[in-house]
Amino acid sequence: MYQIEGKLSWANVRVMLDRHIILDAKNSLAPKTFRLKKGEYLLEVEYENHWHTTEFHLNIAPVPILRSP
């Protein structure tokens, strides 16, 4: 399991894996969780800014696995 999270400011972002859209967001980005099998992927990010300054942050990371003792 992986999670995408970030900050867009006044902008749109689209994230694609192997040419398939996995995230399409406007002005805000709610965390999204998804599964990936082991392997190599083509990651593409489209960013469209709608303001004269910008702040952009995108993080894709494994979701921590909690184990019971």
C-alpha cells in the first residue's frame, strides 16, 4: 500500500502510473491510498499553476504496516 499526499496551492495536479490516471486534483489534495505490485512503473506528474507564485509538494510513500505483538 502506498499513499499520495501533498500541497497544491492554487493549482491542478494529475498523477499517472503507466499512463493511467491515479489522481486528478484541483486546489487541494486529500491523501489517497493505492496498491502497487513489485516492479517498475512510469510515473508522470502534470502540474498547472493558477497564480503568480506557487507552492507545490507531492509525496508518494509506503503506508506503514502496524503489527500486533
